[in-house]
Amino acid sequence: MLARSPTPQNLADATFGAGMIASYLKLTHMLSINPYLGPLQIALGKMIIDIVKWMFLFLLVVFSFGCGMNQLLWYYSDLERQVCYSLPGGLPDFDNEPDSCTTWRRFANLWETSQSLFWASFGLVDLGDFDLKGIGGFTRFAGLLMFGSYSVCNIIVLLNMLISMMSNSYQVISDRSDVEWKFSRSKLWISYFENGSTVPVPFNLIPSPKSILKTLLCR
């Protein structure tokens, strides 16, 4: 059974929630005027860039292992789904088969498998999720071997790589925090300046091509 498509109300609620997060995070832009919080705000921006660059490699690893594990376990996940949706009319039996109604989604398709691998980075996937309906001993071992290899690549290698990249970015900003902070503060001030005259005082009294063009456009 597939999930229903989101309604316009659901999309509106999700967009509004994302807008609220972005609007409050916008306040971090004002931290650049503070000599103590300004360098931290700059370091945070550098770390976000590191996360974006690291995310390409992370998604490649998740996609690769997701394809392999989905190919291995989708059939047994489908057996679990049939056990769950065994009531008349194809309704899920959450009262009698709560485990099947939960575990069948882990490796049902590539999208669900990739999600399971993502949340596994935070320890939210249990080894008991591999005890699927009708699965054989060797197949279960192969699935656990793939999952263990993914955990080694992700947790031991990739996450430590990300921590190293973020530490390096913070160290670079910390070594020249005063210069970086003053430069960021100047950028913030300049963003609030209006476009001034083309030439300095008192030569701005003489009409310039820019002032003539601006006057014609206003009219």
C-alpha cells in the first residue's frame, strides 16, 4: 500500500514550517557585528560549505549500499508486507503484527533502503530489522555484512573526515579571526549603504551622465 499524495494543505504547512526556520536562522546574519560571536558565525558558514562538499561523497556511498541491500532484501520485505496487510480489504494488522508493519518498510524499495541507511548513521536501525519473513541464514549474513561495511565506511571514515574538515575550517578562521570579523562586518555595513554620487563633493553639483539617466528614468 502506497502513501497518499500530499494535499495542498500539507504542502503549505511544510513550506510554512521551513520558512519559519529560515526566518529565525536569518538572525545569525546579525551576529557578525559582535566581536565575539562574529568569528563563530563566519566559521559556521565555512563549515556549512564543508558539509555541502562532503554530502556528495556521502550520498554516493548511501546510494551504492542502498542499491545492493535493496536488491538483496526487497523480496523478504514484500513477504513482511503481506503479513502486515492481511486483514480483509488489504488493511494493516497493527494489533497482531506490529513488527511486520514496521520492518517491511526498511528495505521495501531503494528510497526506503536509502532512508534506513541514513538514519543508521544516528543508531536508529536495529539488527533485528534483518530478521525478515522467510529470510535464509546466508542471506541474512550477507545483509548484515553489507550493513557492517556501510557502518565502517560511514561512521569510521566519512564522519571523521567531515569532523576533520570542519576542524580545519574553524582553525583557519580562528587564526585570523580579527581580520575575518572586520571584513564580514564591513560587508554588512556596505549592504545597507545607498548608491552615492558618481563623483565626490563639490563636483557632484555638475550633472553627470549617470544623474541625467537616473532623472530620465524617474520621469
